[in-house]
Amino acid sequence: MTSVLYDVPGPKARRRSLIASLLTGLGLAGALAWVIVTLAGQGLFEYERWDIFQDPLVWAELGRALVVTLQVAATASVLAVLLGSVFAVLRLSATSAVRVPVTVVIEFLRGMPVLLMMFFILILFATSQYWAVVLGLALYNGAIIGEALRSGIVALPRGQREAGLALGLTPLAARLLIEFPQAFRAMTPIIVAQLVVLLKDSSLGYIVGLEELVRRQRTLGEFFGFSQYGFSFFVITLGVFLVVNLTLSWLARRLASRSPGGRGTRRAARAAIGENADTTAIGVEAAPRKGGAPRG
């Protein structure tokens, strides 16, 4: 099943994309080589600037800080997806008493800087730095994800919803069991990409005093001598973030290459309307009987 949000690229488009990717990769490789040669000329890769990393205690401290960063990102990601799902459904409510306040809240969260939101939560609710960072990231990214899911639902053909209503589903049930699973699967690459942004924004916890990876590497660099080891700690921290973020980006590309339709949508539709109902009206193929025609 083709996507309802974009056309599948043809052979010429894929070939042009491959050529552009190769040229971009060569350009980036050349720029990276120039940076490395320039830094090496300044003596930033000398052994005396890296010998501290032979101490396992340094890696242990960085590892504990990385665990805090990942915990913040994981907790905030779960909350952001849940909030985004709720925002998307309420934003499309037919009742203006529900739709309008939710719209105002979403626009407020999207327009407020994440760092100010963290300070706002930290000061107003007198919470810990950990929860200030988690809630700030969850609220902001939840609003972004909610708008992405809403766009996915709106982009679905109207026949999906109308077929569900014709089969006796309530408007809310049709939205949750027929439209939402399809929209969520179609928008999964965008959601994962936003979660990559969330992970990078977790470094803002440095400003509010959270002992995450960026703040910990800064503290270690100052303890051992920032003039000598500051660049080394920066490179190690950058490498860790790149590995984690590139892994999530790879996951997003894998999800984007898969069809937006799937077994989860079929199961949800069958559970909603019954196994014997005609599922072709909502874009789900009915399973044929053995030796007979598909169920009508």
C-alpha cells in the first residue's frame, strides 16, 4: 500500500538521490579531513592531551553521566509520545470547548523555549533538576509530536472514517481504532526524528544544574586541567552523542522505508468491527476462506 502522505520515488528519483548522497558524502569527508589536519597542526591530538583516558575511573564517571542522559531522554520520549497522542485526538475534537483550549495549550508549548520551560518548572514547582528537564522536554516535544500526528490523521482519506461510522463505530472509536493507528505508523519516522532532537536537547540540563553528560565532562575537564584536556573531553562527548543520535537516525530511515500500512492496523480494524465484517471499506483486505471467496 502506498503512503497517503507522499509518492514513492521512481528509479530516476532514487538514482538522483543516490548521486546527491555520494557527492554530499564526499564533500563532508573532505571537510572533515581538513578539520582533522588543521587541529593536528595545533597539537590537539598529542598524547599528553589524551593520556587521562587510560584511567578507568574517568570512563566510569562519563558512563554514569551518559546513563543519566539516556534516562532523561527515554522518560521524556515516552511522556512526549503519550502527550502527543492525547493532543492529536483532542485537537481534532468536534467540540469547540475541548478543541480550542487544547489548541491554545499546544501553541503555547510550541512557542515557549525549552530552556525557559525547564526553569519555569524548576522554580514554580520546586522540583528536582531531573524532573524539570524531563517535563520540559516532554511538554515541548509532545506538542510537536501531537501536531505531526494530527497532520497524519487529517491526511487520511475521509472514506476511512466514514466507513467506520457506517459500520456503527462512534466517532471517537473510529478515530482511535481506524485513523490513529494508520497515522501513527505513517508519521513514525517524523516522530523518531523529533526524539533525536529531544535527546540532543537533553544537554540543556547542563544549564539547570543536572549532572548529565555535557556537565560531567565539563566538570572533569576543569578538574584535570581544562586548558590541556578540555578539547579531549569535548571530542569524547561529541562522539558519544553522534553514536547515539546516528543510531536513532538509522532507525528512522528504516521505519521510513517500510510501508505505512501493516498488521497492527488490520488487527485494530478487525477488533473494532468484528472479524466477519467487510473490511475492504476501510482499506483492509479481508482474509479469504480456504477454498472459497473472501468473506462478504
